[in-house]
Amino acid sequence: MSINENKIKEEITKRWDYSSQRYDTYHGHGVKSDEEAAAWKVLFKQVIPGENLNVLDVGCGTGEMSRILADMGHKVTGIDLSEKMLSVAKSKSLRDIEFRIGDAENPQFNEGKFDAVVTRHVLWTLPNPEKALKSWRKVLKPGGKVVVIDCLWDDGRLETHLKRKIGEVMIRIVERNDISKDSYTAEVNAILPNAKGVSLDKTREYMEKAGLKDVRSIGLEDLVRIQKKHMPLRYKIAYKYEYYVIYGLK
Ligand SMILES: C[S@@+](CC[C@H](N)C(=O)[O-])C[C@H]1O[C@@H](n2cnc3c(N)ncnc32)[C@H](O)[C@@H]1O
């Protein structure tokens, strides 16, 4: 890793350390209801249907997806750059899950260890997404799956920007939380190829370039509809929730 890249990763880590205590309170990040947890399980069952799988949750953060996958009976390992995000994950007494520091672009595991690599809301924040996808394929068993959940939240439209500003002002007033402080610095944003989120087409391109086969995707409209039942208006205004899941085989 170059010195510049080291510095960028330090900045990225700092940002997530900073938001770690509030992360689960954010709608769309923290799983807010049993109905939402059940919907995630239905989705994972569809995408990775086996039992007792060895699953790597890359950029696991506070472990929300790790928890769902472990509840389904899978053996889960979560890696993240942020010690503080991992501390929150560990504090949920998720005894059967192994959480450890690790870089999504260079996971330190033997080749062919996992049945599935799952990652939610992480691809957009990687300086080298192509490299990351290749490394995820490497740690998979033959026939294993990479599963990416992400979205493009800034389509560059004036309406999107206005709504975001209005929603964030409402969040600041109601929650006394300046959510814009959770953003990356301009220096980091300039390095990230997908600082505004990753489109489905772009993710598909990364996956195919990494040599993943039979790449398929599903829109997450039903899951988002469930999330929105518990979501205050300010969050509905602020953010676009057009998530997808895309998965491919080694
Ligand atoms: C938006 S959060 C997503 C957390 C979790 N996956 C979820 O679905 O709630 C992004 C996470 O990616 C982590 N992250 C960013 N860059 C990373 C990298 N290069 N390697 C590992 N984790 C990284 C951050 O520390 C943060 O916890």
C-alpha cells in the first residue's frame, strides 16, 4: 500500500470510529424491527441457500448483517478497519461471531476458505473496488458466492441534493446531530471512485472483471418498504433507498 493510500485508509477509519456510537441509530443501517430482520433472512436464504455456511462479512461495521447471518446458523467472521465499529459489534454479545480488524481490499485468509463473502454498504467506500472483488473471489471455495448490497445514493440531480439538505437539517434539529459531520473529507472523496455510491451496472462490471460467473441481481424494494415503516419522515426525505443485491459465483 502506498503512503497516500495508508493515509486515506486512516482517514476512512477515523470517520467510522467517529460515527460508531450512533451508527445503529441511523435508519437503513441499524436493523430496526423483527420484520426487517426476517426480510434480510428471506433474502439471504434466496441468495445463499445452504446450511451452516462459512461466511465472511467484509466491512462488517457494527455487525448488523453478521448477526442476521449467524442467527441463520452460519459460521460468520466479520472484518472491518474500524476498531470502534467492531467494539459495538462485539458489545452485542454475538458470541459465535469472530470479529477482527482487516482490510476489505486484502482479507488475510487462506484461499478457498469461505462459502460466501457478504458485504453491505462497503463497496462504495473502497479506493480499489476491483482489487477488493478479486480478493473476495480468492478467499471463496470453488462454487462459493460473493454477495454485494449497495446503492447509488447521489444521482447528481438537483432534487436529490435539495432533499438531502432538507432531511439533514431536520435530523440536526430533531436529533441534535449534525449528520453532515459523518461525511468524508474532500481529500478522501477525491480518491474514491464511487464516493456517490455504486450503480448496479458498475458493481456488475467489477464482479465480472473479477472473474465471477452467473452474476445476478435483485432489487431490494420490498425490504426498503419494510424499513420505511419504522423510518421517521426526515430520513425518508434525506436519502435515496434504491438498494440492490448482486451476487456471483466463483
Ligand atoms: C456504511 S458502513 C457498513 C457497515 C456494515 N457492513 C453494515 O451493513 O451495517 C461501512 C463500513 O466499512 C468499513 N470499511 C471502510 N473501508 C474499509 C476497508 N478498506 N476494509 C474494511 N472495512 C472498511 C467502515 O469502517 C465501516 O464500518
